[in-house]
Amino acid sequence: SKKNLDNIFEEIFKRFLMPFYIPLLMLCSLILTLKSKEDSGYSRLRVYVFLIGLISIVFSFSTLNYVKDNLTDNFIIILIPFLIIFFIYFLFFYKFKLKFNSKIN
């Protein structure tokens, strides 16, 4: 039945997609490495990182309510953690590459 199909898609989402939020949380906490502890904006950055982590946890559990039986409808929900992970990864790559190049020259 349709109700069982919704439950099956929700369980598949929980088992296969929810673990991708763990690297997202790790990358969010690594944002703290972009600034030194002695910088004046470090305490504000800590609050922002905490809020980003909290929002990502709430978002990951709230997306369970939007899982439907149609895979095309779930495509956006499936892509969101991957897009955020790649965005944060390239942010790190960009920041550390610039710092690395400036120390060589």
C-alpha cells in the first residue's frame, strides 16, 4: 500500500542518507581551524559554528517528514547534504591553498 511505501522510503533515507550528515558535522566543526584563537572574531565564529551544527542536525531530522514515495521528489533532499559537504570542502581547499601559497613566496 501507499502508506507502507512511504515508510519504506523513510527507512531507506534514514539508513543510507542520514550517515552523510556526520561528515557534514565534522566539516562544520573544522571551520574553527580557519581562524586563530587569538583573533577578535573567534568567539563569534564559535557561536556561528555551533548554530550551523545545530541547524544541520535539526534539518537532517526534519527532512524525514518530507520523504515521499517518488524518487524524483526526493532528489533535492538527497542532494542537499552532498552539496553542503562539497561547499565546505572547497571552502577549506580555497582557504588553505591561499595560505600555503603565500608562505612559500
